[in-house]
Amino acid sequence: MVDTPPQHSPEAPRRVALFVTCVVDFFRPTVGFAAVRLLERAGCKVEVPPTQVCCGQPAYNSGDRAAAIAVAKDVVAAFDGYDHVVVPSGSCGAMIRVHYPKLLGDDPDWGPRAHRVASRTHELVSFLTDVCGVDSVADLGTAGTVTYHDGCSGLREMGIKQQPRKLLASIPGLELKDMLDAEVCCGFGGTFCVKYPDISGEMVRKKAETIAQTGAAMVLAGDVSCLLNIAGKLSREGHKVEARHVAEVLAGMTDVPPIGAAKGE
Amino acid sequence: MQPTSAAFKQRSRQAIANPVLQKALQNIRPGFQQKRAKAVAQLPEFEALRDEARDLKNHVLAHLDVYLQRFEAKVQESGGQVHWARTAGEACDAVLGICQAAGATLVTKGKSMVAEEIGLNSRLEAAGLTVVETDLGEYIIQLRHEMPSHIIAPALHLTKTEIAAAFMQAHVDLPADRPLDEPRALTDEARLMLRQKFLGAQVGITGANLLIAETGSTVIVTNEGNGDLTQNLPGIHIVVTSIDKVVPTLEDASTILRLLARSATGQEFSAYTTVSTGPKRRGDMDGPDEFHVVLVDNGRSSILGGPTQDVLRCIRCGACMNHCPVYAAVGGHAYGWVVPGPIGAALDPGMIGLEEARHLPHASSFCGRCEEVCPMRIPLPKIMRYWREQTFTRKLDPASARYGIGAWAWLARRPRLYHWTTGLAARTLGLLGGRRRRFKWLPMAGGWTAHRDLPAPEGRTFLAQWRAEEKRRARAGAP
Ligand code: SF4
């Protein structure tokens, strides 16, 4: 089922619903505000549906399909009717865009709505570049060397690779240095990191090592969940690398302390 | 083979703590990943070939009976015999029967994962036969009494130091002070030892990478040439293989072979690709007098037609495990059965039972790298998810995990209560996070904090702050 989002005219700004994600809501509200700022700068009218909770991945990835379906219906109900749904996470974005049609597609009542919401759902940075046509951000004073971790779902399910790099490249004085195996999973994996902590720990050990090897002052990614994992390992290993969501840098909000560390630590 | 997959957690922990294994696993990146990437980059039609191979194998699986019968007829026509084996036991019986009828005492054997699966060696040895593995990796693990840790590189878990030690211990007739530090010295020594066996064996057993229905041929690919010596020198050649390996034509086989070596080792083609059709004919220079194909089902037909059927497209190239960060952390033995890695996580529950194998499909971050490289486009994460759902509906996972998810889902469906609860928790943890903004330890999060700090929440949740922001905007008359 193909659904074409309403044509955008300059007079009527895009009506965007922000799905902030449970992880950003709880751990890193700054990313939500960065998303609002970036979307408004791109000419969107941002709304935050107040009943939003979580995309349902904890249940879906644990094999509890019934609970995942129940949560997915709540999200569809809360987000149906907007021009676009924007998510500052490749993982939660992919859950809605790629997996909701699989969960609800066969349901005669919910299927069409799920397809509609899914086809209008975008990850934040790729929405800015690919839908809004943003190709640069204002110089907001972040300089220095950064490295970028490609979150798995964003990369493989949403095709996000060049978009954040393109916007970062528009910031004068900011140098992007790729880490080895930037496309290899950091080991978070949702419930995986709780169920298999030793394997997850070994994966993030390697990730932190490759980040430190770049010599970058800051590691960026499009998913706060990966960043909680990465930041926690970097600090545990004593590496002085700041971890931030890419939206914070793009929106010029690096005055806030980085994830899991004191400002200027 | 007896699976030990239920012990995955303990064994994965031991694997991570094993420095030899960890050193050996570092070879995966240069040895497999980089070589594959280079080979794929050099073949513009690689993606199209993947589609073609997927469609081809789907077609075969939909008409498997037809192609297997055609294959059998053609094998018979060329003077060989097909032995159908429903179970591992029947397969071993068939092989043993052929060996005993020939009065064999020494059997050489090329690498075959199906033979590992059915526990062929121990069965033959229990009947008094001597079985010698002729693939270098298999030879090494046979000396060490281990199972393979990788489907194309069975001794991947070892470094050359362990291999030299195993040779010193096994080859007692050679001088004890000989140098064995170089890989070349090791292969030369293995060759020396194996040469006598190739010449003395009465039966040679190989696996098959493919079976060709139109000609009744079996195909093996190797890089050592051991397969050819195994199957050509003894009087009897037994091919031990499984029903999912058949393709219609030689042309189809070449489609798959073009993908296989590139995906496995980054070669355009394996060093040896050997097509065997029947026993030696009159006038042939060489070849066996008898040609047998043991066609093993061992659970595959029960996968056919079901929700995990796509696993039967697998050509055992190993690319999925070579690119799996979980495999890279724990190696193959932790999986506890002959097929490890992502394909093991998707296949093994259907073969050895979900009770035994339930950890395997759960021990994945769903990063999707396996599916990205699988030449046969097997949706490995999707199949793992299917097994997770089966685990849940059959209540095979721990009650604590089930209740945890149940409680979470209950709360997640009550937004007001959820926001109140998370709001309180975020503020509390935000305060406790102190100046350093992280926790070194937190009750209930011990698994996480054993390996890394937990970043503290910033304080008030986004939704709580947004409500205030909206009011402020309304007062200011802003959009
Ligand atoms: S699942 Fe795919 S990648 Fe893995 S061994 Fe089989 S064919 Fe190769």
C-alpha cells in the first residue's frame, strides 16, 4: 500500500509529529529539544503527541508479539493524521517504518493505518536531508575532530549513512574521522545487552577501542541507546571522548554536558 | 553429534575469557571480511547473482521431490547408488554397511559438515574402523578430539602454536626437535602424514557442496586438493550429503559456485572444484570402482514448507558468521552444535530442538550484518525472531524475563501512569547521578554495570519539559 504524504507548499508548513522515543525521553531530553530546533529551522511545524510512550521493541525483540502489537496500535493511534512522523533514532524509526506493517499489516482495521503511519515515518537526520532538502547547518561553534558510529537499524533498515556525514561536513572547523568498523554493532541490542551482558560487554569493548584509536574528541551517533552503551564503556575504560547524539551538534547544543560525563571532564 | 547448545551462556563466558581463542578470532577480519569485500567489489553483477541464486533455490525447494528423484535416477544411470537416510542413525548405518561389505579398515575423509552432524566418525570408530580426516583443519581438530568451530575453517579457534603442539604430540615418530613455527612446516608435515593414508585407504568419504539433478553429479570445492585424493585413490567413494544441496543443472551450480567462494574466502573460485559422476567407466584413467551417495534428511524435510524454510537455501559459505559480532566475540564452540553463528541460530532450533537451542536465536543484537552478506539472501534475523516468538509462546524462557516484559507492556499501555513513573525515576536518578553524571553500579542493572558505566538521566523527562515549553510558547504567542 503506497501512501503519498501531502504535497508541501511553502505557505503551509509541514506538520511533523515528533516521536521522541522512550530512551530520549528518559535519559536525554536534550536530543528531543535539538530535534525540535532542527525541524523548526527546516520550516516544519512540530507537535509532540502527549500520549506517546515507546515503539514496542522490548516486547517485539523478546518474542512477545501480542504485547508488541498492542503497543504498536497505541503508537499508530497517536501518530496517525500527521504529514510526517519524525524519530531521532534509526532503531525506533525502523521499528515503525519497517516492522509495524509486518505486525499490523494483516489486520483489516489497523493494517491501512499502520501502513500510512509507517510510510510517513522518518529518522530525524535523513528527514532533514532527504525530505526537507537541508544540506547544511549553521556554524554553531562546534569544532574539532569527531567520529561517527553507524547504528545498525538506521544503516541497514533505513539507509542512513551519508546524511549525517553530509550535514556534519557543512560545519566549518569540524573534521570527521572514520573509525575502523564504524558499521559494526556496538553491542547494545535492546534486551540483548541485559540477557547476554558478557557478549554485549565484549562488543562494546571493541567499539570503544576503535573510537579511542581515532583520537577524536567526540563520538556521534543517531541513536541514544547506542550512545549510552558507548559512553558507559568509554568512561569505564578511562577514555576522554565525549558521546553525543548527532542532532545535538547539528543544532548547536553542545553546551549541555555530554552523555554520562560532567561538562569538560 | 550430541549438542551442548543449552550451555551457551557459560560457554560464551569461557570463550570471552580464553586468550588463545580471542587471538585466533582476530584473524577473521583480515582473513575473511576484507577478502570478501574485495572480491564482491570486483564483481558488478554480485547483487544480481544473489537474487538469481535465491530464486533458483526457492524453486528447487518448492519441487524438491522432483529434483531428488531425478538426481537418484541419474546417479543410478551412471552406475552409482543412492542411499536415502531419514535420520543420523540411518545415515551412519548406510555408510558403515558399505565399509563393512568392502572389508574396509582404513577410511579417509574430506571435510563434511553433514558427517559431523550425524556423528559419523565416532560411529565408524566404534565399529573398529580407522578414520582419518584429510582436510587440514579437520585433521587438526581430529588430533585434538574437538568439534569444528567454523563450517569452512574448522580449526579457526586455534593459532599455529596449538597446532604445532598437537602435531608434536601426535606424530611421535618424527624428531622431537624439528622446527614447526612456520605454517609451511605444519602443512608439509600434515601432507607427509596424510600421503600414506590416502594410498592405504579402502574407502574415501567426502561431502558435497552441490548435487546436480540433470547429470547425477556431486560437486565439492576445496583449496587443498585433499578431496580429490580422498575420492579417487580408494576403491570406494561415499558422498555423505543432505537433501537440500540439489540444483537442477550444471549451469545452476555455476551460479551458486560464483557466489560461494567469493562469500566464503574472497576467492573468485576455489582452488579445486571437482564434479563426480558415477564410478570409473571403462577406459577411465582413474576413479573409484563404487560410487555411493548417502542422502541425509535428519530433520530437513520437517523444516521444508514451514516458517523457517529459507534456512534450507544455505550453501554453508560461512559469510554470516565471518561478519557476526557475536561469533567474533565467542567463536563457534559456544554454540554447541555443528553449525554456529547466525545460520546456526536460525537453523539449529529446527534441527536439534528449541529446548536445546533456545539461547542461540536470542544471543543476537539483531544488527543485521549477517543478512547483509548472505549470498542466498536468507533473512536470518527474521528467522531468529520467529524462534524467539516460539520460545515465548512455548514458555521456554525464564519466568522472570516473561514477567518483566509483561509488566513493562502493562505500564507502556497506560501513558499517564508510565509518564508519572518514568518522570519520578528520571528525576531521582538524575539527582543521584551527581556531578559525574553516571553510575558505576546500580541495583537491578548489574549485567550492564559489570562491563560499563550507566549514564545518568539528565533529570526531568522530555515530555515533562515539553509540557512546560508549550505553555511558555502559548503565553508568548509563539508558534
Ligand atoms: S546463511 Fe548465508 S551467509 Fe550463512 S553460511 Fe548460509 S549461505 Fe552463507
